[in-house]
Amino acid sequence: MNPILKAIQKSAIRIKHAIDVKDIGYSQEQNSSGETQLQLDIQSDLIIEEELSQVEGIHTIASEEKELPMLLNENGHYYIAFDPLDGSSLVDVNLSVGSIFGIYEGEFNASKMIASCYVVYGPRVELVFAHEGKVALYLLQAGEFEFVKHIHLNEKGKINAPGGTQQFWAPHHKAMIDSFFARGYRLRYSGGMVPDLHQILLKGGGLFSYPGATDKPEGKLRMLFEVFPFAFIFEVAGGKAVDGHKRVLEKTAAHVHDTSPCFFGSSSEIDEVLSVYAGA
């Protein structure tokens, strides 16, 4: 696992440099979801591919920016799914963005996930890695990632980060979100999944939600690249992750780009989500 973490760290340093100096204009290409790619999306994808391809233990990689998985080494046994630069459209307004990695053993299946990692590119570059029952925070200092602390969620938080377009929300979902605000929860939503979930983790708890809605019944966020990796991190940190009805790590992605509704948070908030959705 250490060679994989080192490759991710090298990728992060290179991507941070690309964010600082590269053209971030739109390309003529579209990703698997039909979204026009930024030059920076393509550059970040290539950087991660290059670094991971040097790790012999990796069998296959899958990227949000590629239609199909890519075989690297037939003798490898790790499968890595990644979102090279989540929230890249926020770069031009200088908001935090990130990279997300789900590390699987044997196949791309939530039950086979053994580690998860994400990187935040903000005022500081921070990396969070979940493996073997611990969630570790690292900070980039003078070209090296230094361990800072382990992350643990409280039973209950005070942050509410509601994703999606409100006009498409179900009435019970809107009522639940309004109820959290009525109890003093603070709105923290940048439009970037990585910085918003990072804030909930480091501030001790809260709720991030991206529900199924009338415009996107199965949600917007992709299971292999975004939902499963963060679900793994939140559970290891003492929180929970559900789709409104069930634990997301019990779900199966039929296609590499399948999406799912998702709710991440500390135990109290997620228990309330399950209660509300059970009665809907």
C-alpha cells in the first residue's frame, strides 16, 4: 500500500503545480458524462495515470475522465478508481478543489475496498488517507507530505452542506434540510465535494447530502470515484454514509460511471436522514 500512497502524493504535488501554472481553458473534448473537459482535467488525469502506472501492484485503473477502465499490469491485484480533479470548474474563481481515490483489491466493488484517499488543493495542500481502521491527515510541507493527526468524527455536528438544485428536491428532503437549519446548523457549501466533506471531517461532523431528485433520480455523484471512497473514509472516521435507505458500501455499480444518491455525516445526522426517508 505504501507505493500507492507515494504515487498519489507525487501526483498531488504535480497537480498542485499544474493548477498554479497551466492553462485552465476548456478543451475540445468531453468526459464520460458529456461534460466539456478543462485542460486541467486532462492534465491531472494524465499525471495520475503516469504515476500509478509505475506501481507494479496495480492491475487496473479507472478515471472519471475515461470511458473505460485501463489495464496496467495483469499480475497486479489493486484496482484504483479516481476523480483526477473534482470541482475543477471552481479553479478559475480560486476556490478549493481536490482529487479522490478509491483503492480496491481484486475488482471494482465496494465490498473489496481496502483504502481510500483524497487531496485538497486550497490555501494549503492536504491529503487524507483511510486504511486499516485509521484516517490520517497529512500536510504538504517543503515538497513532502507530513503526518498531522488522525481524524475522528463526533456523534453530532453543526454543518449542513446540501447539494443539488432545490427546485428538483422532494418535499421531504427539503423539509429535512430546512429543519437542520432551523436548529442552528451552518450552511457550508462551495460546490466542491472534496472541500465540503473535508470541512465536515475536520470540524467534527455534520451532514453532506446529494439526493436523488426529479432531474437526477440516481443522484449526480459517481459511486466508484466519489461516493464509495468518501463512504469508506467517513465510516472509518466514525461516521456513516447512506443513499437515504441503505449503507452505500452495500451497493454495487453495474457500470464504472454509475451514480448514487448519497448522504455523508456523523451518526446523529445520518440516523435522522434514514428516519426521514423511511417515512417518505
